[in-house]
Amino acid sequence: MDKYTFFENVFEVVKQIPAGKVTSYGAIAKYLGSAKSSRTVGYAMNASHLLIEKIPAHRVVNRNGLLTGKHHFGENKMQQLLENEGLNIINDQIQNFENHFWDPNRELMI
DNA sequence: GAGGTGACGACCC
DNA sequence: TGGGTCGCCACCT
């Protein structure tokens, strides 16, 4: 039953990220109880765009606020989407990252 | 069934 | 300070 894998759990969290906010792979992993599983979170994002559901994978970046996944999402597509949500990106890096950071551990607190 | 890989992160020299 | 290594979970060969 409720055999929600780490993988699927990631999607549930990512889908809850409000527009104009971003989070990190590690934050999601930590929220799910496996802080060291950030790699798996990234892998989930890779598969997310294959899903029917809309997963705002562009709102998930690494801990530096760097758009490391842009190559998979679309070179300028990812940055375009983020800028469209009011974020300022320079050199593939989100400016004021902390100010736009959405921490599931703090916002969801389940 | 076993080994290698990956949109990361933390630790160790 | 910076480069190298391990860990974690799921997928592919």
C-alpha cells in the first residue's frame, strides 16, 4: 500500500513549491528524512519531465542556487521560467537565493 | 543478481 | 582554500 518511494515523495514536495520560490535538492532530501539522498532527488527531477503531472523542476536547484539542471531542462528554458516568476539570475546563479529559498522543513513542517 | 551511474551534499585531507 | 571520496536511492545494462 502507500509504498511511496523516495522518488514519488520528491514529486509531492516539488509540486508544493510556490511560484517565485526555489529550494535545493538537499533540502528536499532532508525533508524526506534522507539528507544524503540528494542525488536521488536530482534523479527524480530527471524523470519528472517524463510524467504527465506538471513538476516545477526548474524551482529546484543545488545548494548554491546554481542552475545545475538547466542542461536537462533546457538551456535557457529553466532560467526563462525562473525569471518569469520574478527571480533574478546571473551566470546561471539565482541572486538573493536565500531570499527566495523555500525550505520544506520550515514551510511544510509535517 | 550485480555493478555502474547520476539535475547533490557533506566530510576528509 | 580546494580537490578528492563516500553515501544515498532508483534506474539501466
